[in-house]
Amino acid sequence: MDRFVFLTIDGLSRGAVYAAFALALVLIWRAARVVNFAQGAMAVAAAYVAYTVSAQTGSYWLGFVVAIVAGLLLGALVDRAVMRYVDHTSPLNPVIVALGLVLLIQAVLGMVYGSEFRPAEAPFSRSALTVGGLAVLSPYDLFVFATIGVVVVGLAWIFARTAVGLRMRAAAFAPEVSRLLGVNVGGMLTLGWALASGVGALAAMLVIPTELGLHPHAMDLVFVSAFTAAVVGGLDSPPGAVVGGLVVGLLLSYVSGYAGSDLTPLAVLVLLLAVLLVRPGGLFAPVAARRV
Amino acid sequence: MHRSARRGLAIASTIALLISAAGCSGDDGSGPGGGSVPGVTDSEIVVGTHMPLTGPASAGYSKIAPATKAYFDYVNANGGVHGRKITYKIMDDGYNPANTQQVVRQLVLQDKVFAVLNGLGTPTHTGVLDFLKSNRVPDLFVASGSRSWDQPDKYPGTFGFNPDYTVEGKILATYAKANLAGQKVCFLGQDDDFGRDSLVGVEKVLGATGVAVKQTYVTSNTNVAPQIGAFKAAGCQVVVLATVPGFTALSIGTAARLGFKPQWLVSNVGADYPTLAKQLGTAAPLLEGMVGTNYLPMQNDTANPWIQLFAKINKTHNGDAPFDGNTVYGMSVGYLFVQVLLAAGKDLTREKVLQTVQKGGFQGPGLVPLRFSANDHSGYGGQRLSRVTGGVQSYFGPAYETDEADGPVNEYTATPVAPPANGVPTVS
Amino acid sequence: MSATRAAVPPKQRPADAGDRPVDRRRGSTLLRHLAIMLAAGLLLVGVSYAVEPFRNFQLATVAAYLCATAGLTVLTGLNGQLSLGHGALMATGAYTVAFCQNAFADRGMTGGWLLPLSLGAAVLGTVAVGAVVGVAAARLRGPYLAGVTLAVAVVVPALAVTFDGVFNGEQGLSVPVEPPPVSLGPYFPYERWQLWLTGAATLLALLLLANLIRSRYGRTFRAVRDDEVAARLAGIHVARTQVLAFVVSAATAGLGGALLAVLAQSVSPGAFSLTLSLFLLMAVVIGGLGRLTGALWGAVLLVALPDLTHSLTEMLTLSPAVAQRMEGNLPLAIFGITLIVVMIAAPGGVQGLLSRLGRALLARWSARRS
């Protein structure tokens, strides 16, 4: 029982990060119909900026804020400087450009910072608090849950309650009509990229201290898990990304705890097939695919 | 234009382009050879290596080849070997065996290297063993502790360098048996030949039932909490780690946050203190008391003449890169290779180099003997234990030597040699 | 229209992405393709004598990758199914050929017909795996298909580690391959022989693919890609067509992987990682999606670009401190920038660009004539 509780909590706290990262993917997918394969590399770049700032000033929180700002700016930059010029008529073109960005960003980070692991500090203790003899959450886990809760609620609020959110949804759903109605569609797209990249940077700041450390490839594996999570949940559904993230986190934890860590990729494939063969658009697909 | 004709033309032009491309590069690719021995002229010896300079596996390893190159540059600045300068071609394979195939062929077929030196990695280098053998390229001092390099009958041109993982496992287990008797020993290993061979060594000493809990990890899953949780639940007191540096740090960090504090016994692969401390950051004090192994001088032992020499070369020829165990390793490889070249004589041939290595008798920075002979190609045959005390990793106790079979673990008592005054070996 | 339906690749494509009208001219397509392949084969033999061993090996590698990229371009370009898992299919072929060759060697069997037998077995084995994945894939669209195939790409190398008793873990298996036949002479360069082997196998595969594309099946592939509903109304069994496309694509990917294993004389999971799958996709898109010539450009780039960027970096003389940072990273950065620039400047890939150039030249030429 102890082990089950332990694995559950471990899985949930990783799952929360996957959820945030999957959310970033969903944001861009909804805004631009692009699966942003460069999300991981962009988030790592933001985390490196935070590392530099924290190392210079000694303040974790300043670095934390700078990471999110850097993420926002990088997202806007990628949209304005690169993605805007890509022919989107074939959905593969932006994917290939994103893969090119991955190579470029990782190479530049490697040149500037070298390929050594850099320590990534956690702002709170990662030692679990014990309640009634049972090791439960660590303060850091609580911080992760709280931050991601804020992000999820904040995004939901932006999209459901604010004028900007409404415009972004309109621009993504019906760009031509929105343009006629006076919505700055291009600007909304850039905003979407910025938001997604900012959320991605935040997720990186949360997950890197629990991994090997800061490295140009630090988010590669997280990206794969988060992409899986987004697909399981349904790429059009933010709640789906959150649920998908938690499910994938739990699955990885249980499988490596009870069966062996080498079986986790197989478990992920089985999960994907089990979900998608029943619901080809993910768990939270809004409407079932039309059949003739 | 007729469609098929157009397509035919497209193919033809493609191939013509390829030919011209190949032709152009063919001219400058004829290499410095010229003479009868590939890669050797009167003024130059070209050797090559494959290393992960990029990619997830590059951390730490990417510093080895530049250190070796820096040592060669130092030797070149001091007149070279028999009047020849050593050119070291470093190829990045990203630890991907498919890339290794390409770059090693480029080294051998195009750059016409004399030998491949210190190619890194078990899965990467295994794939080119046959190719190097059929091209009769000396394959010296492979950078991995796999036992595959020690097959003189099958691969007469291949020699190891690192002590193999089984030797290391036996020495770590001997320490546990002698000094931590009665404690529950557990084992975490990488899910490949590294973890497997190491466990074999540990069990040779402690017996098949001597290891209470055995866990493995894969590098593609950076969460070791389930494994460490299992150790804690089982009440392990000693944990042997056959882990790469990243996972050593991760395991120790994870254990700390689970409130689990065993005695760590760590393979030399993942026991370099500067690397670990850098990765753990402010959590570096967790490394206190960690027992590791090594077989080269400790990088922080500034009283050691070898370290003084290597630190000086690092400053003058390596851009003053951060000095750690990988730097020492890279320069030690360079030193050994220069020793071999010197001993092989002015009339350098590939056969002579192989015979020279097999003759053995090389003494350098290593704390344990190099086991080179006609029927042993395995490299260093032992290790010495180190411990982290007050943030400083230093050796304690004697050096040990043993074999990968059932031989005993013996103390190795020969006194270490000092480096030559100018740092370049001389013909003995 | 539902959201999932919208995930299907839009219908507008580069004007020349294989959408040419059905060839109505007389004359056998097979014969025409046969003639082209024969010419290509003869040229290849000529080239193999003209260039040095390393270039022979590189060309052989291009040929092996070409098998895989050609199959992928049929699947993705002509049938509209995205696969991030072709590296895994290549691994299937590679391991099958390793098992066969080892089994033959253990039994002391020799002979020139063994290798084709092993390659055939590799294709069959991959077809079986491809059929299973294809059945699942036929239900999925766009990013959901990408997700499943990506998981396949991660699982297959991991299985080699999990079942290390069979696959020998990370270290992999060696693939015993016989030397060139004695009739070619005692000093026949091994790399030339490798180019002949892979070149022959690849040309055969391309011949079959080219005919398939021009056949009724090719047309149903495109019909399903362009509009599933219309295809269904026209009496095309959509799911069956998609599975068939996946199986064909898997067969060539398996052959490509098997040829790579034969070239390397070894096979290990690290060579077939997710990165390979992503690079294959990059290759077919950069080369020009949906065209076999595009697949050729893609395969050439896969081999030539890392080599070129490396040589480019080598020409720079840098201080040791700078060189340490640049080494390995600079080629990757150049590679990345190339991908981005080509994709922006020529969305139809290299082949699209060449076709455009060719048409422009042709127009100018005919304008001058008239």
C-alpha cells in the first residue's frame, strides 16, 4: 500500500508537468494547426536564460520570471521570424521547420553553454513530508501542483472570459470571418505562439530540477511524453491535455515501479492504442469523426 | 518534352551531379597518405576517433577527445614523435551507431588514418569492429569497459583501455565484503552490458544471493524514484551503482528526497566528483562519503606530478577548459599512444604498432598495470577506491588488481612512476 | 465538419505533387520504367568504378535510405498518412536480416543466394509488422496517427533492450556477410560490391514502386488522400487502401533497414532511434513530397548534408576553446538552418524547386523557338 501511494504521488507530480507541457502543445495546435515539435527546445532555451540570470543575481525567482518572459518572447519571435513565412498548405511543412528549429536551438545552446549538465535548483525542498508514517507530497510537489493549477485556471479564464481570448478563438476557428470583423488575426496568432511558449517555459522550469539537470536535450523525453498526453486527451481539448498528462504520468510511474522501467515505452504505446482505437480523436474529442 | 525522357534526364543529371561532387571531393580526399603506410608521412601521423560531441550522451564525454588532442599538440610543440607531428581527427557520432559507421569509414577510407584511437562507446564501437579488422586498421584503447575488446583471436587489432566492468564490480564488492560486512547490499545498473557485467563482478565476490535487491534503469526514462523507492522499502544499507554520471547524481538526489541514505559504492564510469557536484549544484554535499573507483590520478591531487603536467597542458593547449576526470583520461590516452609510437620506432607500420602494444610494459599515469600481451588485449586490470570527504574526493587504501574471471582480488603494490621532466615520454 | 476531420491534411498541395493526369499514351509503363532503371543501374556501375571506396559506401548508404524514403513518400505524399515510425520498421527489417544471416552462418551454409533470401525474409517480416500498425493507422488521422507512430518508433528500439536475450541489448547483433564473389577478382573493393548489392536491391524496389504509383492502386492512394468521402462514394474501400499503402511502405522501409544492416554488418537499437524516423520525414519533405525523385534527393541529403557541414566546419581554424564549443554543434546548426531556409524558400522541396526551374527554362526555350 505504501508503495502504491508513493508511486501514485510520484506519477501525479510528473503528470502535472506533462499536463502543462501538453497544454502548451494544445494551445498552438488550436491556434495554428501546428504540432510544435520545437516546443521542448524552445522551453530549454528559456530555462538556460533563467539559469544565467539566477547565476548572476543569485535569485531563483528572478530567473523564474525571466524564463517565462523569455518563453513568451521566443514564441512570438518564432512566429514572426519563421513560422509566418512557412507555407501552411501542407501540414508537414511547419513540422519540418519546427524540427529544423530543434536542431538549430540545441546546437546554439551547445555552443554557448557546452554539453555539460548544469545544476537546476528547486525553490522548495523535494523531501517528502510524512503524514501518519506515510511519505506523501514534498513542498516542491505542492508548488508544482499549485503553479499548474494557476496556469490551467488562468488559461481557461483568458479564453472563456476575456475579449482577447475570444478574439484568439475566433481567429483560430474562422480566420477569414474574423479578419472581416476587424480582428487582427496575425497578431492573435503571434499571441497564441507566445502564450504556448511561455507555458512551455514554465513547464520546463518545473520539470528540469526533477531530472538530470539543464542540458540542450533536457526536454526531449518530456516532449515525447507530453505529446503522447496531448494525443491521448485530444489535441483540441485543454482539459484533455491535463487529464492526458496525469494519466501518462501515473502510467509511467506504475509501470516502472511494478514492472520495470524498460517496459514504459511499450506501456505508452498500449495506452495510445487503447484510447485511440476507441476514440480516434482522443479522450476529449468534441465530436466523433464523421463516417460515410 | 516527353515525360519519361524528362524523368530519365532527371535521374541522369542527378547521377552526373553525384559523380562530379564525388570527383571534386575525391581530389582533396586522397589524404596525406602517399607513402606505403596509410596516414604516415615523414612529417605527420594521422589518427582519428569517434566521440559523442553532441546529443544527450555527450555530457562529459565531449571533453575527452579535445584533451587527447591537446596532449598531442603539446607533444608536437616539443618536436613530435620521431620528428612526426600527430594530427588527431575527431569525428562526432552523437553516440549513434549508424553515424559511427559513416564517420569511421570516412576516417579510414577517405582521411586514411593510421589508426583509430579511443573510439568511445560499446554499442557504437561494436558495429565497426569488423570493418576495422578487415581493413587492418589498428583499433587502439577503446573507451569503454566492455569485455568485447579483449578478443585477440577474433579481433587481433583491437585493444581496450578502461578496466572492464566485471573487474570493477569485483573490487567494489570486495570493499563491501571487508568493510561493510553484514549489511544489506543492493544494486542499480544500466540496462545493458555495463550494468550486467558489473553485476556479474559483484556476484562473483558476494555470491549469487549476496545482492538483496537488483534494479535496472534505462537512459530514456529519467525517473529513478521507483527503483530507489524499492531499495528503501527493502531496507538496503549499501547500494552499488553501475551508472553513468547523470544517473549517479539522479539516484543520489532521489534517495535524499526520499529520506534514504545508504552507503553508495559507485563505478568509475559515474564517480567523477566534479561532474557529479556540478550537476547536483547546491545538493553536492549529498556526495559526502560516496565511495568510488578510479585508476588514473585524481584530478584534484595537485601534488601529483601527472596532474601538474596535465593541468599545465590543459592551460596552454586546451583553452583552459574546466579540468576534471575526463581531461585526465583524455591526456592519459594521449600519453600512452605517444609511448606506443615511440617504442614502435622510426620505421612506423601498423603491424609494428600492434606488436609494440602486445609487448606491453608501458608505465604512465595509471595506478594499476596495463595488461597487454599476445593473449590479453583488455587494458587496465584494476582500480583503487576513493572517498569523498569534506567535498574532496581522494584515494584511500591500496590499489587492487584482478581479472574478469574467478581470480582473486589482490593488492597492487608497485610504486607509481613519475612523468618525464618535459612531459613527453622517451624511448626506454 | 468535425474537428477530427479538419485534422486531415488540407487538399491544396504543391501543384506538381504527383497529381498529374493519368497517362493515356500508348506503350507499356513497365517497359519504360524498366528502361530507366536499367540506365540508372548502368550509370551506377560506371560511377562505382569512377569514385573511391568511401564515396561508394556513401552512395550505397544513399541507396539504402532511398528504399525507406521512397516508401515513406508513397505513404505520406501519395496516401496522406503521416508516419513518424519508419525508423522502427527499418529496425524490423535490419534485425530480421541479422537473424537470417546468423542462422545461415551458424549452419555453415554459404552461397550467393542466401543474402537475397535474407532480404526477402526481412521484407516479409516488416510487411507483417507494417500490416498490424497499418490496421491501427487506418483509423487515425493527422497528429493522432503521428502520436501512435511516434510511440512505435520509441518502442521498437526499447524492445531490443528489454528482450536482450534475443536481441543482445544495446550492443546489438553482428550481421555476417560474405565477401564479393571470387569471379570478380581477388582485389575487388568491398565498398564497390556493397554499392552493387544495395543499388540493385533499391532499383528493383523503385521499379516496383514506380509501377505501383502508375497503376490503379496508385490512383486509389491519391483518391483517398484527396477526399476520403469522394473516394468512398467512388467505391474505394478507404481503410483497405490505407492499410495497403502502409504495407507497401513498410516493405520498402524493411528492405532499407535490411540493406543498412548489411552495409554496417551489424545492427543495434541506437541506430534506429526516434531521431532516424524524424530525419526520414525531413528527408522526404525537403526532397519533395510524393515524388520518387524527391525521395532520391532526400536520401542524398541525409548522407551528404552531415558530411558537407562537417567539411565546412573543418575549414575554419579556431582556437581550442572555441573549437571545443563549435565541434559537432556547428554542423547541426547549419543543418537546422538549411532545413528552415529550404522549407521557406521552396515549400515543394528540392524536387519542386527543380521542376519549377525546369518549367521556366522550358517555357523560355519554347518561347524563343516560336
